[in-house]
Amino acid sequence: MDLGCGSGRDSKYYVGKGFDVVALDPSPAMCAQTRALVHIPVYEMRAEEMHFSNEFDGVWACASLLHVPRDKQENVLHRIATALKQGGILYASWKYGTHDRTAEGKKYVDMNDSLFYEIIKEVPEIHIVKMWTTKDVRNEYNTQKWLNILLRKNRESSV
């Protein structure tokens, strides 16, 4: 799943690599752009409204969960965990920081390691595989940092 697909750029990339992709975005305009770019299922909905169960091997949430209000982050991570198959992978990224802010009419939630640890401890279905920071690759934003997190849905125990 391309969660927060935006213009469909990443969906197109994954389809080109042979993956079956489902895209999701709350913006009608972004959904339309994705549909025009690649012929895949595109759902117009917020992450907080997802209702998938055991359907995806992976969820790509690149710079999309930063639009989910802070008090809904835990719920969305539970929803993603439910959408993932056992052993499935989630990649997510947020701008590095501690603030909730509005810029250019959009709301943003920044995240750092300690804030994420507080959220993820309430989501036992998934665990952190790797967490790292990077600099923004866009020249005009190269002083900004990003928090990148790779998570895995726990496999069912054999007990």
C-alpha cells in the first residue's frame, strides 16, 4: 500500500517493479493524479479511516503520517498493523522535531525518537526494525532532518 500516495510517483515506481499496489490519499486531486499516472486501486480516504485487514506485505508511508494529528498517530499505527500480513513491513517518515505546526495551509506533526517510542509502546502488534535520521535531499530544504522508521508486524507465535 502506498499510504498518502500524493501524485502517485511512488505508486508508479512500485508498479514498475512488479508489485501489486493499492494507493490511498485524502485529497481528491491527488487521487485523480495517481489514477491518471497508474491504473491501480486508489482510495480517497484518510489514514484514520482505513479498514483493511491482513492484506498487505508492505506499507509505504513516506512523508504522509506527518499529516495525521498527534493524538491519532497510535490509532493509525494500529490500523496499519491490522492491514499488514504477519511479518509485513511498514516504512514511515516524519520531519524530525517535536512540534505540531501549520505551513502553507497544511497541518504537520513532527516526530523524534523519544516521541515515537512513546507511541509505539502502545502498539504491540508491530516492532521497530530500524530507526535513522537523514537530511532532506531537496536543495532548498537540505537543513531539515527526517526521522525514518522501518517496522515489522509481529509473526504469530507457534504456541
